[in-house]
Amino acid sequence: MCELRIEWPGGSYSEGAHIQALGSPHNGPDTTGNVLCLCPTCHVMLDLGVIVLGDDLAIIRDGEVVGALRTHPKHVIDLECVKQHRERWRQ
């Protein structure tokens, strides 16, 4: 989502962020299609609804598209999880 890359002697650091929250009442699946690898700041912004994704994986902040999500070709994002997350925060 951003250009920040956190390096440490063991390599680079990122966090696995669930798009659709796990557990009740959101009941998101614990699958790779529901997970993004993000920096800690983007992870928190996703969890708080500061950032949501469009169906085209556009990054939306405060109702404005600010970029496009970069993904690995083999990592298919579950669009139902994206829709649930966006509807949860109503952007």
C-alpha cells in the first residue's frame, strides 16, 4: 500500500493483515485471499477503516483513490472480503 520497506538484519519486516476481520461478528476467513502483507502503519489504517479497497483494488482514503494495491500474480485477493471490509466502514 505504501513505499515503506522496513529492513532489519534478518531481512524485511511486514505484517499479515486480515481484510475481513476474523471472529464474531465479522467472521472473515483465515485464508490467503483475506490477508495482505503491510507495514505496521498501513495495517493499523486498514484495521481502523482509514484505508479501504475498491473492487478494482484501488486504495481509498477519505473517499479518494490514492493509489493501486500492488499484489503478487499468484496472490488472489478475495473480493467478497474486500466488499465486507468496505461496507463495514461505509466508504
